[in-house]
Amino acid sequence: MKKITFMALAAITAATFTSCGNQTPNASLKNDIDTLSYAFGLGQSQGIEDYFNYQGIDSAYIGAFIKGLNDGAAAGDNKKKDAYYAGVQIGQQIARQWVKGLNGEVFGQDSTQTVSLKNILAGFANGATKNYKYMDQETAQQIFQQKMADIKKVYVEKEYGPNKEAGEKFLAENAKKDGVQTLESGVQYKVITEGKGAIPTDTSMVKVNYEGKLIDGTVFDSSYQRGTPATMKANEVIKGWTEALVRMPVGSKWEVYIPQEMGYQDRNMGNIKPFSALVFTIELLGIEDPKKP
């Protein structure tokens, strides 16, 4: 989760008031300056619906928005009111965006678990007032990273642990099938077509066609479906892929079975849930020369 600085928040607040302009409910267009002012305010309101949607504001409450607009403008250079309105803006952003983002990062997008808004606000307020009763800001960053990793690990293990067992069972049964070979790493493969070309090193750029499936047969990615082969460096993919590529002669087509620890491990990749064993059909089309245009 990106750290949002005070300056970034100030910019958001300033942009908000700028986009709303100094429009008032009742226009009085008596001269060119009046008309210019009105036209400016009206022009600046373009995109306000997108702003409402972004902020989660219900347009049914436009009257409350206009009242707040006028109150903000009436505050003028009142520093106390400026500070108050900035606090309102930041508080809304914490409740609507920070909490949601942190929940997704720690628990996953589909979880109903949530972090503590009360303690986020307490920590933010203490930081703003330099009240380091529990920890200073440097320590807070370290603790945040460690606690997030610890909590995420416990949650992921509890939620997706069964994927480990399912993958291990699948691979144990698969290893007994004819033609399936098992590497020391646990990666398994079956040769569909044996090529006659060169074998890539782990630093080679390779051109491949592939299809990726979960162990239940669900296809989650396929260059065949896109109609375009993929080019990649052999050591910049998941470990299970590298294990296969550095053993495949060009022209080969293998079915590769990858245990979770050689795949995405505890990462949630959308259609690929944590601890998922994976099955790939990989067709090595060639080794690309990076020096060629």
C-alpha cells in the first residue's frame, strides 16, 4: 500500500476546492465581470459527476454539497476553518479509500474482515500532533510491515490451506502416470513433442506458446487464445517455468505440473488463489537474440 504524504493530501484538498470553484446558488449577471465569473464557475463544474462517483457522493444530496461549498468559500482565509475542512477531507479519504485498500492488501479483495478504522484515526491523529506515546513514525513503518506480513500469513493459511493439500494429492497421483517425470524440485513434466533445437539457459529470451490451467481444468491464461506467442526471459517467470525451460530443446511441447512452492506460493493472483498447484502446456518456439532489432 502506497504511503500517502501530507503534501499529497493537501493537493487533493486543493484540487477539490478548485474544481468546485466559487459558484453561488443565485447568480446576478449585471456586468461583464459578473458574467465572466459565472462562466468560470460553471465551466469549472465540468466533471463534477465524475468527482461525485470517485468520492462516493450521492447526487441526491446535492443541496448538502452546495451548502458545504458555500460554507467553504465563506471561510475565506480563516485558518481554523481551513484546518477543519482539511480534516474532513482526509477523514473521508481514510474511511473510504485507505481502509478498503488495506483490507484488500491484508485479507484479499473478497474478504469480509477489516482493519480498525478507530485505530487508524488514532494513529494518524497522534502522528499529526507528534504524540509518540506508543511508537515513533520510523518504528511504526517497521511494525506495520511486519504485522501485515504476520497477519496476512495467518489469514492466507487459514483461508487457502486446503489448496496445498489438493495440490499435493494431485501431484502424488500424477507422478504415477505413464510418461510423467519428476524433477528434484518437485516440478513434473510430460513430453508431448520432443524438439531438436538448442536448449535455453536461464538468462535466454525465449518465445513460447502456452496455456495455464488450475488442477480442476480451469484455463486462466492462454497465448493460444490470444493468437500471439509470448516472449520472456527464462529466469523472470515463476520458478517452475524456469525449471522446465532450461531443459526443453527448441521445438518441444511439454505438459508441466508445478507445485505451489514453485509457482505463486501465498500470493493471490486473481484466478490463481494462494497455494495453487498449476498445469501448463508449454511450446518452446525459439530462443530470441536480444541484440537483433
